[in-house]
Amino acid sequence: MFRHNGLFGFMAGLFLFLSTVLSHAQTQAQTQAPGFGLQDVATMAQALAAKPYEDNAGQVPEVLKTISYDQWRDIRFVPEKSLWRADKLPFELQFFHPGLFYDRTIAVNVVEKNVPTRLAFDTGAFDYGKNNFAAQIPTEMGYAGFRIHTAINTKNYLDEFLVFLGASYFRAVGKGQNYGLSARGLAIDTAEPSGEEFPFFKEFWIVKPGKKDKSITVYALLDSRRVAGAYRFEITTGAETVLDVESILFLREPVAKLGIAPLTSMFIFGENSNPRVSDDFRPEVHDSDGLMAAFDNNEWIWRPLQNPKSLSVNVFSAPNIRGMGLMQRDTDYANYLDLEAKYEARPSAWIEPKGDWGPGKLHLVQIPSPEEIHDNIVTFWTPDSTPQPGQPIAFDYRLRWAPPKRVTSPEGQVIFTRTGKGKTANSRLFVLEFKGGKLEDLPDDAALDANVWVGMGGKLLEKRVYKNPVTDSWRLVFEIEPDSASALSMVLPDKRPSIEMRAILQHGVTPLTETWTYAIKL
């Protein structure tokens, strides 16, 4: 009797357990029912890549293409028309009007309960100011881009923190920051003699957030003459703004240089710009002051940016790169003195690949520029091989817009790079300072050395390393001159390539800092 009741109880318990599991599975299946997602956009991108390219630049009427910058700026979005304002959600959207540089329109969809719905263009959402062409705007035209607002600085005000506008450009800020550098969805043949191709986001799907959501999701469809692609951006705000990016690309035609996770910035002059070429009261003018990268062999590099006299392209071997970014390390107002631009408050942008990207190279392109209104710095990663047209290739990464102190190398960091005339007519003096990492644990009288490498065309004359008691950092001073024994000495000075240099501080044979890299013409 006891055993019979025990068996009955066991079977009843088993039945109850299986019923619970099946019920949970059914509920989970319903919860995970297929909805709109990245694969839907990828299917569209693959279909696009299988067809001839169609340029949609003609969707903007001529009256908008010929307006001035001031006229375009006078078209303002009405804040009360912000998407989701009436719902009192943690995020709101505002839109940009086409015109001037923005001669393509985008399609915008809102995804609610897994169902996408097209958002119609609304001229009533804009105040056209003194412009008198509002009646000539087609009602079905479309927007040029959009910006997302949320509370990042105070709880009671929704700040603009992320913008998608123009080609595949987007940019963001973290808490207390101002806009600076930009990111792009993709770069194609940058600095190639054949000319650069600029892909553009042609359609977006924005998932409507819940009242307590801390993040917002955006999907995008990218297109260009030779590439189509699908993107997913999971966007989270706070002390820094983080974009978790998933991308799937389909080539329509072969591409020589497929630039993944490109960043674009501006550098006119800085602490390393000597002699100064600008008659300007400001000590420095730049959105970013250096390229930082972490390689698969655990080496970190720091490459101070320059405004070269001619196009400069540097390529670093970077298989399975672990991190790369354009940084604004100098956040001291005294080094800018610009009350309007506030360059000290510009964000750094740091990219952390997810998974192994495989064999590839890191590129740094620096373009001569006389004015700060032009972006002249580009960095991106390229795979060594690309798929055949129609075959997918995926790259996922995290993009952090943050103050430099939140994105640092674990090694001693380069604090500044300064250069000036050396002891002889043709020599050049360099003064670098390092701080942080393992350097913090050393006594002031530690016997540090520097491994300084000077490439073809140059020769190291002397070097010294010592503690700076004023800043508590470590100073490296070295001098180089042209190498008369080098084959490059036979080349006319204005035709000689730049001399590459590398430097790292070490204690014995132990490296203590990131690797400083630089190039100069002597």
C-alpha cells in the first residue's frame, strides 16, 4: 500500500513537472515568437546586392538643394512634435529636414510589438523660419536623418545624445560632453586613387522603448554602388554612450578596401605642431589628438595625430585587433581656450571587436586641412580578404563614446608629445612624457631606459629618461637627424618619405608603457 501510494505520488509529481515544463516552453515560444530583427534587414540587404544599384539622390527637390547653410539652419524641428513625447517615454526622436548637403532622404519605421510601421514625413513638424519655400516641399519626401534624446545630464531634461545624419555617418556624446568626432557604418576605398565611395543608410527601423527601458534599438539598411548591408545598434546611455553594433555586409561588386568600423575626426594643430602654421590665439584645435590601438599580441600603441602637408596613409598589421579608437586625451581647457568650441569636452571613441575578426590591417589616413570645419582624420580596419559578391560577411563590435579616463590602456600612457629644433641645423628634438600603469609603482630613482627605434632615413643621436618631479611623470628626451649613409639621403628633401619612429619605456627588458609611434620629415 505504501509503495503503491508512493508510485502514484511519483507519477502525479512527474505529470505535474512535465506539464509545468511544457507550459513554460509554450510561454517561452510565444515570447520568442519571430518578430522584426536583424535577419529581416539582412534579407533586404542581400536582395539589394543581387540587383543593380539605384541611387535615390534625386528624391530631394531642386529648391532644397540650392539653399544656403543659413537657410537650412533656419528650418527647425518643433520640439512638441517629438516622437513619443506624449507617451512620456525615456527616449524621444526628432528629425532633420533634407536640403543643402543632405540630398538623400531616408525611410523611417517604428517597430512596436514586433510590427514595423512607416513613419510619414510631416512638414508640420518643422518651423521654416524666414524661408518661403515650405509650400514647395513634397509631402511624401522623407527625412534627412534623426536625433535621439534621453536624460543623460539631469533626470528632468532629455538631452540630444545621438545623431544619424548624412551618408552612413552618426555621432554621439556621453554625460557632460559636446559633439566632436563621427563614426560611419562603412568606408569604401578611402584614400584610394580611384576615389572614395560613400555608402548611406537608406532606411531605419526604431524599436519603440518601454517606460523603464535603459536602452533603445535601431536597425538600418545600408546601400552603395558596390555594397549593401544590415545593421543593428543597441544603444545604452550613462556616463558614456555605448553602441553595440551588429553588421552583415553583402558585396554587389568587388571592393579593394573595405573599411570596417570607421571613425572620422578633425586635427588642425596641437602640442606636437611645431612650427605652428596657423596664426591663432588658441594653443590647440582638434576633436581628437591620437590613435590608440590594442593588438592581438598584447601591444598597445599611441599615434599622435598630425595635419600633414600632403596626404598621409599609415597601415598597421592588425590580425584579430582587440581595440582601436580616436582619442581626445587632452581635456585641459587651458590648452584650447575656446569658449564656444569647448574642445576639452569632446568625446573619445573606442571600438572593441566582438570575437575574432581574422587577418587584417588598421589604417590611419591624415589629410591636409586649413580649417577646423573639415574632418581630415580617418581610421578603420580592413580584412585581408573579402567574400565574393552576394556572400555575407559579418562584423560585430562595441563602440564607446566616453571621456578618455574611462578608456585607457593598462600600460603607462603618453601624456604629451612635443618637438623642436635640435642641437644641429638638421636635427630634431622630441620630448615625451609617460604616466600611469606600472610606472606608478616605481621609485623616483628607478633606472629606466627607452627603446627608441628610428626607421630608414633617420639616425638616433642621443636619448635620456628621467623622472619629472613637477608632474610626477617620466620624461623621454631624444634627438634624431637625417642618416647620411641611407639611400634616402640621395633623394631631394621634398621628395623623401617620412621617417617612422617608435619608442617605449622599459625597466631592464620589461616594457612599462604603450608604444609611441610617429612620423616626421627631416
